[in-house]
Amino acid sequence: MTSGQASAKVARNSVAQLDESLMLAPVVDDGGATVSVIFVSHTHRHALVERRLAWKMGTEMADWVRRVLVGVACLLGAVGVATAAMASHGEDVRNLAAISAMALAHAPVLLIVGLIGRSRPLAVAGLVLAAGCAIFVADLAMRHWVGTSLFPGAAPIGGGGMILGWLGVAIAGMFRGLLNE
């Protein structure tokens, strides 16, 4: 048996041992303690830190939230540009101009929060902001193209969601480490 085979065998046994006993090791960051799982790769060259428990601890934004925020931001950006183009060529442009303004105002914020935001409070604020904007824009679109509201009270609910989302982003941004540390 070569030394490479021996070290690979020891690494495989170590990983199995970690899996069977569920050994957790605390890893302390600058901002406070974060519980993490440490495991050694099968090549035994380096240790990797798994930070999935950080979301449960309330310290880090989950990957699915990032994907949702970036996806909604890009959709809002596309809707904003499309409705701005339609508004420049139409007659009844009041709702189209409002759709464009709301979508293009909120898309960059959601994109930034999704790409560089790290905290759980910022994630919640971003999701509230995204939902509020989506409901508001959808209600205006339904009024323009179908002639009826999305549902009773959709515009005030969407507007209130946007206000709460902006306030949440402001509060999250005031505390150290909630945006990007």
C-alpha cells in the first residue's frame, strides 16, 4: 500500500467517523459564535467548514433567499423596461408609467440585497420588499390590461409591504455586520 492510498483510507475512515458520531465543532467569527460542522475532504489536503446551521442560528442569509431576491430583481427590471417602452408608445400610460417606476426603483435594491446581503433580518426585509413590489406591480398591470384589481386591497397591501420592506432594510443596515460583515 502506498502512502497516498494509506492517507486516503485514513481520510475516508475519518469522514465516516464524523458522519456516524455527528461531531460538531464551534467556529467563532468576528461577529460572534457560529455553530458549524467541520469535515475533512477525502484527499485529506484541507478542511472545509459547512455553514448550513448559520441560517438556523439567525446569523446568515440562506442561498434560496439570495436566488429568489436576484430572480425577482431581474424580473422586475425586465418588466420595468418593457412597460417604459410601452408607455412611450401608448395613449393611456398612467398605469404603465407607475409599473415602470416601481419596478425599476426596486429592482436594483433587491439585486444588491440578494448579491451582497448576509443577515437573516436583511433577508426577511428583502423578501417583504419583493413581495410588496410584486403585488403592487401585478395589481397595476391587472388594472391596465384586464380592467379589474388583482384582489380587493392589493395596491394598499403591496404599498404597505414596500414601506415595511424599506424600513426593514434601513433597520438591518443600521446594525454592525448585518449587511456584509
